[in-house]
Amino acid sequence: MRSFDDILAISAERKGGFGAVLDGMDPPKSAAELAAIPDDRWLSGMTRCVFQAGFNWKVVDAMWPGFEAAFKGFEVGKCAMMDDAWFDALVADTRIVRYGAKIRSVQSNAIFIQEKAAEHGSFGAMVGNWPAEDFIGLLNILKTEGTRLGGTTGQYFLRMMGKDSFILSRDVIGRLIAEGVIDKPPTSKAAMAKVQDAFNAWAAQSNRPLKEISRTLAQSIG
């Protein structure tokens, strides 16, 4: 496995300089900043990423004010109590993407947020205090306890909300394969543990956040 500096050099050569590799990247939010995000914004973010998965992101973005109105501002308590009448109205609501299973996931994820908030004080506190060196543990919670939050959906969600994160895009996976970390897209716990170990090693070498390492790996391929 190459060092982070070696991979950064590959990326810089491909992109026309070191600055071009990481230009425009905002730093991840601090634990305190993440904890300060209200639970309704976490539910909104989850829903946005769930609906964007496998769909045209720009369409969802353009419709988002309608989503906010249709789901009553994503107030967690109200969404957790979604009844059949509200669900039926949402399925017919032209302000949103009318996908029944994804609409129902809003209720499930509202309950998920409530449960985690009860344990940690808020959902944001759980996310903010989760250590970067066990990022895959946080992804596993989203996958197993949330709804439709597995795979890159959970990764993009956490990145969008400001959590330090890696995204296992095609190019990142390509670099991980090239470095011998994995031999195919990781789906098992063992493979994900190898991915985490590699990111932890590169973080220790570079003192850079996961998102910068992830971008560097992607830029070395794509």
C-alpha cells in the first residue's frame, strides 16, 4: 500500500498541481457543530439522500421546498406518527417524488432518530461524538437501524451534514483495489474493516480528515 504522500503526488500529477486536488473542500464540522443541528434537519437530510439515491439529484433539489412542506418541516414527532391517511395523501402529492417505500422510510427514520436522541441527547450528538477511526461503525448503525441508509446513501448523507467521512465511489474503490487493500467493492464486514484500517493509516501519516483522503484517492483515478 502506497503512502498518502505518494497517492497525493499521483493525484496532483493528474489534476495539474497539489492545490487542484483539494480545492474547494470545506472542513468537516466539529462535534459541537454537529450536535447543534436539530433532529428535524437530520431527518430532512436523510430523506433528501434517500430520495436522491437512484434518481436525478437535480429533480429532487428543485422539488425540495415541496418536500419540506409536504412532510411538515420534517418535525420528527409528527413524522414518527405518520398515519395511513397522511401516507395516502403523500403518495398522491405532486410536490414530491411519489415513491411509496421511500415515503414510508421517513416514518421509520423519524423513529430511528427518536431512539438515538433518547440515548445520546440528540441524533447530532451521536454523530458528532462518533470517532472517525470507526466511521464504518457509524455506517453500520445507519444501515442496520435506519431505513434505506446503507451503501453510499449513508455515506453521502453524513458528508452532506458535515460529518468527516469517506465515500466509497467507483474511483475511491479503484484506488483501494490498486493499493491491495481490497480486491473488489467491499460488501462484507471484513472488507469494510480493511478499508477503515487503510484510511486510519493514511490519516495517521497525513494528519488529514477522512474527506480529504477520500477526495485524494478519487482524484488519483478519476
